[in-house]
Amino acid sequence: MTWLRSPIGIAVACIVALILVMSTVTVVRETDQVVILRLEQPYRTVNAYRTGEQFGRTQAGPIFRLPFIDRVVRVDKRVLSVDLPNEPVLSTDQLRLQIDAYARFRVTDPLKMVVTIGTEDRVTDQLQPLFRSALRNELGKRPSAILLSPERGQVMDNIQNSLQKLAAQYGVSIVDVRIKQTELPTGSPLDSALERMRTARLQEAKTIETQGNKDAQIIRANADAQAAQIYAAAFNKDADFYNFWRAMRSYRNTFLTNAPDKGETAIILSPNNSYLKEFMQQR
């Protein structure tokens, strides 16, 4: 062992010892979950996520492993996100919307994630098409106006529940789903959408107007029929008074009309004319 007494030997021994220590000891950070694979088979999990845990009271710290036999896979313990920028969605009212959405998630079962996906870098790649499918399925069943109504929150919950069912197979828990922005595409699609909206509103206004005219005619006819019944009852009760009242109305319309479009009119009648009988002295 005389070579250990030389500076070169000491340096080599230190390097070998350092390599063994680095291959044996691994430091687990507070924000990491660690899955140890022994000969590429799942062996154990360290510092896995637990609901309600507090930083400083986790399993973070140094751990030992078998060098060259155990492989350490690190999985982020924090809330991560997957984005869907400018995702095209066709609503039930045939509007092609541009949706800018995101979903926040956390890996709650790192062992399942490592077994099904392999590495943390692939989680987002796996969740993005699932998120896109859940978003399109939910919004494709609803009109575009739903995104501006109080039901928007329920739509987000439905998308989150649908995505959770798909993401659970990867050991992932969906924390939240949100739509940041909704826009109509610019250019011809936007113009066509606005024209369809304008046409639909005009048709709706025409329908309301037609129904209003129909209801007005029914109300007017019922009122006329009721008035006729009242007049008939009054005539049958006192025929002389009814004739007098009708004559007074006729006189007013004939002699007291001041409408500018009628001008001046001269009427010459015989004193014995039956039309003026109400002016004659009753004998």
C-alpha cells in the first residue's frame, strides 16, 4: 500500500471515495418525490405527497441507495400546469371559438406515474391531448353564450371531472381548470359568425313581432265582442236611450270634427229629416 502514501495515490483514493459517496447518498429536496428503481423495477418511494403536509416536516433529506444498481427518479411535488393556447372549439350555435385554457395538476402517486409514463417530463405531453379532448367534449355540447353566464363555473367543474377520470391512470390529481380567454377567429369566420348572429336576432325579432300582432288581434277581437255584448244588453234594456246615445255620437262625429285634413263641409238638411229627430221637440 505504499502507493497510498504518494500524493497521486491519495488523490485517486479521494476521487474513488467521492464517487462511491455520490453513488450511494442522494439528497431528496422538499419539493421532490423520489422513486427508487432497483434493476429498473420499482423498489420504494421517498417523500411522496401527502395531503396537508407542511414543509420542514417531510421525508426530505439524504437517503442511501445501492450504487450502480438503484436508479433515482425525481418527480416534482409542486402544482404544475398544462396549457392549451388558441384551441379551436365548435359550439352548438356553430361558432368556432379560440379558447385559451390551462389546467393545474399535481403528481400524487409518483410510483404509478413512473410505471405508466416513465419520467416527469412526459406528464404534460400525456395530459395535453386528454385536456384538449375534455375541453372540446364539454364546450361542443353548449352554446357560446354559456362562457359569459353564471353556468361557466359548472362548465369548468365538468371539464375538471372529465380530465380527472383520464389523468388518474397516471397518478395525477387535477387541481383546477380555467379558461383564460375566449375569442372569435378574425377575418371571414368572424364576419360570417356576426352575420349569422345578426340574422338570428332579426328572425327572433320578427317572430316576437308576429306573435305580438297575433295576440293583439285576439285581444282586440275579444274586446270588440265584449263591447258588442254590452251594447246589445244596453239596447235591449233601454232602446230609446241607446238610440239617443248613438245619435249623439253621430252628431259629434258629423258636426264637431275639427280635423285639419277634412276642411270645411256644409250640410243642408230638411227640418223634417229623420237624422235630426233628436233635435225636434218631443210631443
